Amino acid sequence: DIPLLFVGTEFQKRVWNELLTIPYATPLSYGELARRIGMPSAVRAVANANGANAISIFVPCHRIIGTDRSLTGYGGGLPAKRHLLDVEGIAYREQ
């Protein structure tokens, strides 16, 4: 219920708004996130937008993992991402 003011491109805002729809303890791949915004071939752009999320405490970008359930980059560092995924009980694969 906290009002959020996204500062970024329209594409980034689209990705960040979609991140807000991901339920707790539900992982998604970058490819699935790209499909959800109607741009299945924009996986790299989605990954870049995800990484540019400046308010990750409110927008759950840590739930985005590789298609093979591998850990991928996280602005707060992989140890923080591991912790957040563990708290939510999300299974992932170490690289």
C-alpha cells in the first residue's frame, strides 16, 4: 500500500510494475518475465531493467532466477539474493 514513484524509461517501468505482480515465494525466469510483458525476445533488456531497479526493498527483483533455476546477478550481491530466496523458501541452483 506504499505509493511508489518509478524513475526510469517506460520499458523499465513496465518491467518493474510486472515484478510487483509476482507472488511471495514464486520464482520467475527472465524469459518468463519478458513473456509476461508481451516481449518474449527482450530477455536481455528485461534483465537490464531488473538490475536497474533502485527500490528492490519494495519491488521483488530477487525472485527472478535463471531458466535452469540458477542464481543470476543481483544489485545487492548474490549473498543477499541467496538470503532473500532462502527466507521465501525458493529453491535455486548454485552456479
